[in-house]
Amino acid sequence: MSNLTLFHHGPSTCSQKVRLILGLKDLTYESKIIDLQAGEQHDAEYIKLNPNHVVPTLICDEKILVESSLILEFLEDKFPEKPARSKIPEEIHQMRLWMKTIDAYHIHGGSITYGIGVRNILILKPKDELDKEIDEIPDLEKRENRRDLIENGLEAKCVIEGLKQSKTLMDKLEIGLKDREWFSGSKFGLADASIFPYVLRWEQLTLTNYCDPSSHPLLNKWFKKIKALPFYEQHINAYIPIPLIEVLKKFAVDQKDSLDKLFASY
């Protein structure tokens, strides 16, 4: 068995999708938590592993692997005994289309997470400390978005666009399940693991109010099935700090009227 070490953050969407596949494959790994709120992703030693200043990073037999979607494919290639990818070419193509869709959506998921919730925690920091933290974000678009949402909250262009793209994705996911139970093919797999953390994030931000069982029944059924998987508790819930999620929900509830107006316009 290979030696695995995962550098990750509990609520991080990209970390969660990797942990789901590690759980499906019943792979043991050493857990190294990177505290994103404390800025540990910018520490010099971590940057040596991941120059993009993000999580997760997987080390397998001393080989460093980054980019969550690519890590998922690596895990499938390296540990195929419990498959997470169909052998049918058409289903593989569809699976990768969904993963590509989620990779494109990722920046919007970050914008709404910070714009609705985390922003309210960050603005309590001293300005020079917060400015330094933003300056350390290597990606220009993410850096500019962070400044925009810190200053403008729900009125930030990136947050407004993030909510719009979330609504579009909600509807696309519902349609995608009309002739199948899983996005990966006949069973839970890489595409499902990629999508799930973002739907969970919508729930944590109370945005599932806009894709509830009456409007999106197939998506909600799929969501519940993943929560019932035998490895879910150990690899998702066990790493999510409940007090933080409750704070995020409170921030979202406090802004409900504004969120209702935005979603009503889409």
C-alpha cells in the first residue's frame, strides 16, 4: 500500500471531493490540516508543496500532487481496485464534462462563500493584516475578487455573478439527473464527488432554499444519497467545524431579503 499524506482544510470544497474518493476507496492517509482562515496556505513551507497557495495537496510515495480534479484521476489510476470511474467511454466523457463544469464554477463558489459568510469574519481583522493576506493570493482574478467582495459584500460584481452562476448550475444539475441516478454513470464516482461539496456549500449558506425538493427533487434525492454513504461521516462531517457553519448560516439568514431579491431576478 502506498504512503499517503493529505494537506487539506475541513470545509474546503476541493479538499472534500478528494476525501470522498479516499473514503470510497478505503484508503488510509495522514491528515495535515491547513488553516485557511489563519493564512497557513501562504506559509513558506507549504508553498514549497503547493505554489498556488491552495488546498488540497496530496503526497503519495514522496510524489507531490496538486489540483483536486487531477488528484481524483490520479487516485483512480493508482488505486483502481474500488473503481470511481466507469469503463464505458461515453460515461467517462460525460463524467469529465461534469468535472470540467465544476472546475469552471469553482471561482463562483468561492465568491459566494466569502461574499455571504467569510467576509464578515475577515473584516474584523486589522486592515494591514487583511491587505497582506489578500496580496499573498497569487491568482490575479481571485485577488481582485477578494478585494471587491470585502469592500462591497453582496453588491460586489463577483458575488452577484457567483449567485447567478449558482442558480444556473442548480438547474443544470437537476436536468442532468433526469435519466440517471449518478453523474458518474451507474454508481457514485469522480463526478459526484466533484459536485457534492458545492451543493453542500449551498446548504451551509442556506442557498438550497432556491433548489428545494419541490423545484429540484432529483438533485435533493441525489444529495441525500451521498450523505448516507458509509464513509461520509468520517471523511466529511468529521472535518467540518459546526460552529463555523452555524456562523455562516447566520450571516446568510441575516441577508435573506437581499438574497431573495437577487435570486428572483435570475
